[in-house]
Amino acid sequence: MEKLFEIKKLNMHYPIIDGLLGNIKGYTYALNDVDLDIYKNEILGLVGESGSGKSTLGNCILKLINPTSGEVVFNGENIISKTKKELKSFRAQAQLIFQNPYMSLNPRMKIYDILKEPFIINGIKDKQQINEKIKKIISLIGMQEEVLNRYPHEFSGGQRQRIAIARAIILNPKFIVADEPVSALDVSIQAQIVNLLLDLKKHLNLTMLFISHDLSIIKYISDRIAVMYLGEIVEIAEKEELFDNHKHPYTQALLNAVPVISKDKTPKILLSGDLPSPNNPPKGCKFHTRCPYVMEICKQQHPDLTNISETHKIRCFLINKNKS
Ligand SMILES: Nc1ncnc2c1ncn2[C@@H]1O[C@H](COP(=O)(O)OP(=O)(O)OP(=O)(O)O)[C@@H](O)[C@H]1O
Ligand code: SF4
Ligand SMILES: [Mg+2]
């Protein structure tokens, strides 16, 4: 499979600033040595508890924020070291759809102007070309041309998210980060938007990083799934493998929390205790404070993300135990 992204040793440590003196008093370790490949034309699902670093990863991949260190190689080029000017073509090719369609559309702009804006930003001025593309995209997202003359507040949440999606895909991007794109919507509308994203992915040959808390949506939409815990990927596999043959105790606990999804025959583990703070993550395996299988080595040493098959990786010392 051809790689669109190669993410290497990506770290994002947000400084925690002392309010009075303005000194750095610590760091939030939001991403820690993340290594991840994203293949062309796949939907990679990203799951994990709130605060595990999912949005930070999506934002770093798009270079909306500058990571502390590491590389994000897109089509063979490291975008992290690029200047603003050099990033222009990347920006058109990689777009973000985010959670809240109420906030992502400028309330003072008509839909036509909202959809025209990406062309202006990218220096495209041909009015006929722009109008044709806007009409095409409006039909692609299942809306009528009359919406172009209206304002965002005249639409429901689902319709607004369709418009936000239209804006994200209007310049034919290759890659989309969809960060919880349906979690602010009514459950009844969520399936329509998820199906729209799936249709668009097929039509436009998109590659997508799809972030969600909702395991049933992740299961429906993804080709592969990565599980994050405290800024690290702890398991990654193809969808079926991840749901039917997961190996990491944290993945097991996440899936056990949704009984309908889990066909798991292994003993149930329940996620007890809160997620430790990413400002002061546990030493050794970051999951050791909550893991029912914790061993002495887990408290001392940090497990690597290791292949257990060509397409399945986990970060857990249990794999060594099973081998010996
Ligand atoms: N701009 C920022 N400045 C400082 N800390 C941040 C910033 N953005 C995120 N963080 C912190 O980094 C950690 C990871 O946050 P992030 O938003 O990436 O998690 P998430 O997995 O997307 O969570 P959620 O599911 O709630 O959206 C959290 O501890 C968060 O408080
Ligand atoms: S390394 Fe140890 S603590 Fe971490 S998940 Fe595996 S068994 Fe649990
Ligand atoms: Mg988030």
C-alpha cells in the first residue's frame, strides 16, 4: 500500500505557563513519539479518551500547530520544516472538518461567499470556474443551488455540517482530518453525514483521518483503527482485526465499555480510575496505573509499539510474555 503520510517521532509538549511570572512551569505531554503511516485512500479511525491527544495529532498533521519535534512527511516531503509560502499547495490538499458546524461557518457570510473563500485564499479568480465548481459541490453534498444566497443560521446542524464539508472539499483535497464531525449533531442525522463522508471518499479518492469517541461510528467508517492513550498509539490494526482480535488491555477495556460491539471472549476488563494527567504521565507503560495485567516491568520500562503481524502493532509487554 502506498503511503500518503509518514509521521515520525512526533511530539507535542504544550508549555504550561505560570500566570504571574510568565515562566514555563511544566509541559502537557499531548503527543509522545508518535510514529504512524497513513495509506492513500484509506479511512484511518482514531479513538481514545478525552485528552488522549487525538485533536493535537490531527492539527499537527495539518500543520495548524507546530509540533515540538518530529516529522510529518506528506507525499515524500516533510511539511514541518516548510515555510508558510511553501505550505500553500499543501494547505489546499489537506483540510479539516471539525466538530462544531455552528462555529466553523462565518455567520455574516452567505453560503456562496463561504464556498468562494478557499478560491480567493488560493489566488483563483476565474469567476466562471468558481461558480461551476460551487454548483457541482452543492449538488454533491445533496443541497439545492438556492441555499447559496442564504446565511448559516438559516440551516440545521446537519445542513451546516454539509456546507462545512463542501467548503473543505471544494479545492479537491487529497486528505481530510474529520475531528468528531458528527458528535455535535442529533443521532438521527449522524448516519447521513457519515454516509456522505463515505460517498465523498469514494468519489473523490480521499484519504481521511477520522477522529471519534463513538466506537460504532468508527467501526462503520474506518478501514484501519489506531487507539491512543496519553499521547501514544497503543494499538493499530485493520478494522476487523482490531474489533475481533485486539491485544492491548486498553483496547479491550474500551471495547468492553460498549457491549454491543464487543464479540470479545476474553475476560472483561473495566476501565477504572481517571485518565492520568498528561502533565504528569506515569513512568513505564502509561497504562500501568489502570491495567489489570500490570507486571513489575510495566512500572519500570516503557514498551515500544511492536509488530505482532504485518498489519497489527501493539505497545505492551504481554507480547513478550506470550512469545516466551
Ligand atoms: N492549545 C493547547 N494548549 C495547551 N494544552 C492543550 C492545547 N490543546 C490541547 N491541550 C492539552 O493537550 C492534551 C490533549 O488534548 P487534545 O485536545 O489533543 O485531546 P483529544 O483526544 O482531542 O480530546 P477530546 O476527545 O476531548 O477532543 C489535553 O491535556 C489538553 O488539555
Ligand atoms: S505493558 Fe503492562 S501495564 Fe502496559 S498494557 Fe501491557 S500489561 Fe498492561
Ligand atoms: Mg479532540
